[in-house]
Amino acid sequence: MKFIVAVALCLLSALTSFAQTEKFTISGYLKDTSNGEALIGATVFVNALSGGTTSNVYGFYSITLPPGKYQLNYSYVGYTDAQKAIDLSGDIRLDLELATAAQELETVVITSRAIDRNVSSIEMSTLEMDMASIEKLPAFAGEVDVLKSIQLLPGVSTVGEGTAGFNVRGGSVGQNLVLLDEAPVYQSSHLFGFFSVFNPDAVKDVKLYKGGIPSTYGGRLSSILDIRMKEGNNKDYEVAGGIGTVFSRLAVEGPIKKDKSSFIIAGRRSYADVLARPFTDFLSNGAGLYFYDLTAKTNFNINEKNRLYVSAYLGRDVFDFDASQGFNWGNRTATVRWNHLYGNKLFANYTAFYSKYDYGFTFGSSEQDKFDWAAQISTWNFKPEYNWFLNVRHELTFGGELILYNFEPANASTVNSGVVTNISLDKRKSAELALYISNDHKINDKLFAQYGMRYSRFHYIGGRSFDYGDTIPGIEKPLLAVNAHDKWESIQTYHNLEPRLSIRYQLAKSSAIKASYNRMSQYIHQVSNTTASIPIDIWQPSDNNIKPQIGNQLALGYFKNFQGNAYEASAEAYYKWNKNQLDYIDGAELFINEFIASQLLSGEGRAYGLELYVKKNTGRLTGWLSYTLGKSELKVDGINFGSNRLHREGNWYPTRFDQRHNLKIAAFYELNERVSLSANFSFLSGTPTTFPTDRFISQGYVIPYISGNERNNFRIPNYHRLDASLTIKNVWRGKKERKGSDNLVFSIYNLYARQNPFSIYFSQANERQVGDNPAITSAKQLSLIGTLVPAVTYNFKF
């Protein structure tokens, strides 16, 4: 309560602190001069105040000052700085376009320094990747990948080759909220994790929040990955794409009405199955493995106060064993956003979106004997949000969010000798409401704070509910009653307050200390007993048996730049403590189980670590080095209870995604204007796995046994890999002055052919046991990619 009162008093102070002095406002949009794209996070610096503001995600900025003459500097990474002299005697609307550093414009000063945003901004535990950097990185099969790129940054790790998802600061894959133009994407990978669903030709900005998460975001414990799509070139038509060894892509963008509206359409399709068909009989009976996706966006600049954006995504993976059997899964999203200016200080954004993820498979060689299963989760959302640029010291953000979830865990049937049996599970619904407010407060020249509150409320709605009895931890709970409810009846309600606080103290122009705290609530759960996210994982809402996950995180960091921002470095320590973390009893059946809650366990979680990061921004050789020392653990009654067999009180044990050491190196070297080299190296400690501690032999067969119900009691070997690539620019253009650009990329994934373990399993020898001789068992390692993978990709833009 004291914290809420403090926040309210600070916000009231923000409303009244500058009310008595006459002031005027300079506002407008910042864009790229070449294509009209909004510049996110561009800096507007007022020399006389030694401070300023930044543009929001739509490129809008607003700054309020007393009357007078001012020098304004506009800057953005990779673009020329623009300077404007302002005689402020009334409100001014100033839209500005910045050019890339290669262009010379009047009244523009070109500087060689890097923007010191990592030191001067309030943000910490936040990672940003621009597409120019992502496109330089070596990638599997030579294809640029957004998700693989962020895994080279501190605190982020892969869950394994050929698997979907990523882990952030010791959290699970299901604790990451992935947004595409604000719509959630529940399965973010193609081809079982080798490629992401995000077409690089359509992506403008990638931002990952690991901590210090603003109150505008909620719904997941570990991270928010916010991906913004391009708006389309509103000046000229462009065609871009690439031809690779696995898939090809094509994007078309251009103005609908020049400087007023634009569009972009981007598509991809893999063709490994098409190329392989003449050389194998496996594909002759209808088998196939391919994916496709289509991304589209359009926007309309209605007038100076109104803008409309419409975007959509459609993607699908197909893995058919033959004409009648196989898997398939896919995402679809649609987002409509309306920007409106109320005066020149209040910026409003109204968002409505729809997201659906569906998945399933079919087995059986005939219509008389087969098994069909399909499932889906869909989300409807409305989110109004407001940015109120009060003055140079206060910027308020407030709004709300209403989400309706629909879960279809199983639409399934079996056919045995022509007899159809329906084994479908009930559909489930839930609703989530959130209200939030925060204030960016510049207390003085050295101290900056961002503080706020998010209130979330969750309703599990309609259908049936189940009551279970108590039992010994780790044993399936007995069913006591099945209850029927009206379609829109609220069965269970949860609500939580989620305070957020970030502080930056500027030690000097090139160094700062930052600290943050955030509490997050997660009301939907990814139910999986695998390390990685797989396409058929189940999403489950909180209900009368499954409580929402609650997570808290503290972080403290030191940020320092060197040699005029040519080098930047940071060190961050974090500690996370969570409750209501899910795990499972031994032998849990998660697939088409109406009573799945009876086999779930709940406990505590904690994760802590240190992240180190060094980056070189200028020169022919650039790149970064990141190292994370971390630990992630769970404590659940019924698991890892040792000798305490009476009460089965659990001891701490490592999570499946616990990695003690995480080292990443990325380097880029410009040989000349046309040729560049790049490489990245990854080293990760082996992840935990559960191995038997004892064994019994019955009728010649080995039966494994785990004493004390130990969980994740061994580790697989360490993971390490080196990738490299060579890029040749202007292959077709050469030295001639032709419109557009192109490049040829030669890449090698897993350069020294490391056989990294995906998993380790045990098997018994086929020979019969003779006499009293012990049965022979052996451990076997599975590696998905045990050799180097060369690739060639041709990219073009004109």
C-alpha cells in the first residue's frame, strides 16, 4: 500500500510541478528520408537543457519548453545528426527526416560517434538488434534469423539445435511473450526450430526485455520479445528477396499514395522437398517437409492527427509421412492500430488484434484404422494506450488491455475397423483484464526514474471444473467431483498488483549505474515435459486447480563507454524468485488428458546470475563478447525428496534449462567496401537431464530406477559451435551506378563439425543374458547436426 501511495504522489507531482509557468511544445514525427519508415527511439537533445526526449515506437516525439531560442539535435544510430535552431514563442509541429550516414544533406552534421543510449537511457536488461546487424551474422543454411540472433546476447540461450524457442535468465520457453506487431505468436519457429517465423525482409525493429519490464507489458514471467514490422516504403517501389539452399523469399513494398500511405508484402517458401523429389522414393507417396509464410502490412496517413496501420501474418509447417499421415502446425495474426493526437502532448494508440495457433496430426494407413488429433489456442485483444508528454521531466504512459482466450486442447477421434470413437476434450475460455500507468521522471541531471503499476485480473470462464482430493506429493490426485457451469460463468478469479521500478544514476557522461524491480503475473501455462518447445505442446489456462505463476526480479547494473562511445561495456547482476511453478509427477500423461491438473505439481523457483557484455562499435573490426554466469532451480514437494519418504518435502534441483556458463562472441571484419567476413562462437554448459541411479533385472530385462525421485541429476556434455560467413556486395551491380543492391553470402554452420549432444539415452544390448552375467546396457548420444553445413544465399534489392 505504501508503494501505491508513493506512486500516486509522484504522478500527482508530475501533473502540477510545471503548471505555473507558460510553456510551448515542439512535436512531430521522425522518419527515414529514403523510405518514410518511422525511427524508433531517435534522440531529440536540447543543448540548453543538456537533456531531451526520444521518439516512441511510431516515431512520434514531444517536448515542452519555456519560450526562448533553442538548438535541437536529432540523432539516430547509423544516421546523420540533424540540427535545428528554434525560436519558441508558440507550439511548433516539426516533422523531420534523417538520412543514413552515407548521404550528405545541408544543415546536417555527420559524426563518427556512436549513440550513448546504453548509458543515458533508463532501460536496462533490454536488448535491441537492428536488421543491419542481424543480416551480418552467420546463420544456419545462410538464412538470416531473428530468434537465432538474439541468442548471441547475454542472458539468452538456445534450448538446442533443431528446437524451437529460447531461454531467458533461467526461465522456460513458455515464460517468453513473443509479439509481432503486438499480437502474440505461440510457436515462433519453422522446421522444428531451425528457422524463425519472422521474415527478415519485413522486420524493422527487434527488442527483448529481460528485466526492468515497463508496466505496458504483462502476461509472462521471463521476457517480452517485441518485434515491429516495416511499414512499407512510402516514396518509391522496392523489391527485395533472396535465393537460398533451403528456401527463397520475396518482398514487395511501395507507396499507395506517395508520402501518405504504403504497403509491404513478404513471402517465403521452403523447397527442400521439391528439389529432393527426383532423387528419392521417400517422397513419391505424398510425403513432404516444407513451410511457408506470408507477411503483409499497410498504413494510411489520414491527416496530421490520425494514422491507421493494418498488418497480418500467415504461416504453416507441413511434415507428411505419406499422403494420409503427418503433422502440421501454423500461426495467423491480424493487427489493426489507430494513432491519434489529442493536441500536441497526448499521443494515443488503439490496438485490436487476433492471434491463432493450431496444430495436430493424423496417423493411420486407411480410413478404417486411423487417429486424428487437432488443437488450437486463439486470442482476441483490445488495448488502448496513451503517452502524455507533460514536459522535459515527465512522460506518462497509461492504458488498459482486455484479452479473451479460447483453448481447444483436443479435437480428436480414433477409427478402429471402421468404428469411430470421439475422444475430444472440452473447449475452455478465460478472460484477462489489465490497467497500467507509469511515469518517466527526470529528477535531475543525474537521476532518472521510471515507476509504475500494473493491475491484472483473470477469469476462468464456463464449461466444467474438477475438484480433486489431497494426496501424498508426487502421487496423482483423486477426482472428487465434476461440476457443470454456465457458458459465461466465472468459475475462478485471480487478481494481482504488479509494481515496476527502474532507476538510472549518471556517474559521468560515459558511465551510469542502473537498478530495476518488476513483478509479473502469468495466467496461461505451456504444459510440456520436454526441454524445448515442440509444435504439439499444450497451453492451459489457470483454473480452480492451477494457480497463476508469479515472478519477481531485481537487477543491478554498471554501464560504461570508452573512447568517445567507440566501445561500450556493461555488467548486470539479477535475482529472480517465483512461485506456483509447474512440474509433473513421474509418468504424467499430458496428451489428451481431461484430468491433467491431477498430475501437475506446483512449487517455488529461483534464478540468479551475472551478465558481462563488451561491444566494439567502430572501425573495420566490430562485434561483441557476452558471458553469463547463471543458475536456475526449482523446489517442488514430491520431487527430489531424498530420504524424506513420509512427507516428500522437495529439495532444490536444477531446471532443465539451467546453464552455468554461457559465452558468445560475434565478430565482423570489413576487408574492403565490397567484401566482409563474419563469425560467431557459442559455448554453453551442458543442460541437466535425469538418469537412473539404480536398476533392477526382471526376466533378463533391465528396469531403471531413480532413488529419492531425483530430477535433473546429471548433465549432458557442453555445447560449443563456430559459424563463419563471407559476404560479397554488389555482385550484379559491380562498380556501375545501378539502382538497388545485392550480395552473395557464403556461410558454414558448425565449422569444425562438432557433434553437440541433443540428448543422451540408454539401451540394452540385444544379446540374451547368460547365467549370472550382468545385463549389458549402454548410453547413446543423439546429435541432430554432427557435421558442418555449407550454404550459399543470393540476396537482392532494387
